[in-house]
Amino acid sequence: MNSRREIIAFWEARFEAAGVDSPRLSAQVLLTHVLNLSRLNMLLESRSLVPEGSFAAFESLALRRLEGEPVAYLIGRKEFYGLDFEVNPGVLIPRPETELMVDHLLGTFARDAAFRVLDLGTGSGALAVTCAAMFPHCRVTAADISEQALATARRNARKHGVADRVAFVRADLVQGIDVGGTDIILANLPYVPEDSREAMSSEVLRHEPWLALFAGRDGLDVYRRLASGLRGRVREGSMLLCEIDHSQGAAMLELFAPMARDVSVKKDLAGLDRLVVVVF
Ligand SMILES: C[S@@+](CC[C@H](N)C(=O)[O-])C[C@H]1O[C@@H](n2cnc3c(N)ncnc32)[C@H](O)[C@@H]1O
């Protein structure tokens, strides 16, 4: 039997040599997962020996990690805004930059505000469920074109005790959805430009659903379809938040300005354009 620290050091080196992203963290998270401990407890007793059964489970995950499978899919979960979400290869792994959308909501509305939210392209339900958890009086419609995403989002809503305030709808963007009855539309829809495929991490390209990522040559095909789907249907005073690629701020201002009272672009922590706020 080997100790936790020996196993981590060995696999960190193997991951690093194979060019795997975050080699040390990957080894730590996988070992923490099979030992069913908190990361802190796993690290505090790093000299403890790892039982053979746990080691075998770790090794089979580590070998998959060596092939580039994302850690979140291997352990079946990912944290978003402090909440634990089930994820699987049918849904995008929620990204830290998407937390900016929740920050914006928390900075705009009181926690006891009652409003109706539509989360378009809900994926794992990260935004829909977090919003329902943060604002106990809001009602959410979570929509996606993917059945697998909706099933995952439904489980996440149950897990966080908000399923009674989240409705799930399979839809192509806003087709058949009561947009006029919505106060806030959250849209983290596909926006990756096809052109940037070459520069993307092979881990993302090989394992995450392309339906969640790409949207035409400049990445704006889906947002353009959304803009035409919303025209003439939104309630005055309602708001749309769209996550974007840093290259798309000016084009999004141009796209939504003709149908909005106000459009602005917010930057993320890295100082890059990330969030478009449209007020109708
Ligand atoms: C970038 S992922 C975002 C997932 C989730 N909102 C998040 O922030 O982690 C985009 C999601 O949009 C969905 N999607 C793609 N095209 C769509 C369409 N035409 N109508 C509805 N949903 C769509 C995908 O299935 C995917 O779940």
C-alpha cells in the first residue's frame, strides 16, 4: 500500500508528462473522490495509507484522466457558485466566468424580490438552480434543446430543493415559450466562434458537447436567432443577460440596440468583455 502523498506525487508526474491540464489538482481531486473525504481532510493526513480497493478505483479514473477526460466528468460533479452540481458528458461543465451572471443578479435585485426568470440553454441547470436558490421568491423556467441536459438540470433542481419553483421545457430557443411573462432572461447559449476551434483545449473539444459550444463562424449565430425570436415579444422593462466571448461585445451592442432601451457590456475579472445586459 502507498500513502496518499506518494500516489499524488506519482500521478502528478505522469499527468504532467502527458500534458494533462492541472496535473496536481487532478490527482488530488480524484483521490479525494474515491476516499470520499473533503479535500482538506485528504491533504491533512497525507501520510495515511490508501486501501487497495480505493487505489484500484483511483487508478481506473486516473488512467482515463491521462486520456484527457475532464475531472468533473470523472467524478460526476462540479461546483458552481458554492453549490454542487451533477454533470455528465451530455452537459457543459459550468464555468467560473458564468458566475458573473449570478453576481449581476445579486447586485441588481434584493434577495426577497419576486420575479420570473427564463434560463435559456440551461445545460446542467447551473444558472436556473442557483438563481432559484439565491432568490427564494423567484420562479424559473429552464429551457434547453437537449433532453439529456433537461434531465440533468431536473436532478440538480431536486438535489438543491428548488424543483417546485423550476419548470423544465424542451425548446429551440424561445419557440413556444411565454417570453412576455418573463422578467429576466438568462442566456449562456453557444457562442464559441468556429474559427477558434484550433486554439481550444483538446480536453474541451474531445469531451464536451459541441451543441453547447459552437455557433457559426463568428460565434453569434445563436444570439442572432435569439434576437429575431425576441423581437416584438418581450415585456417593456424586462432584461436579458447574455454571456459572450471577449471578441463579441461591439457586435452584440449592434445586434440588440435597435430593440432595446439600453444595452451595455460588462467585463469579467480578467478585464474582458463577458456579459451583455439588455434592458427592453
Ligand atoms: C454554453 S452551454 C450553457 C449551459 C449552462 N447554461 C451553463 O451556464 O453551464 C449552452 C446550452 O445551450 C443549449 N442549446 C444549444 N442550442 C440551443 C437551442 N437552439 N435552443 C435551446 N438550447 C440550446 C445546449 O444544449 C447547452 O446546454
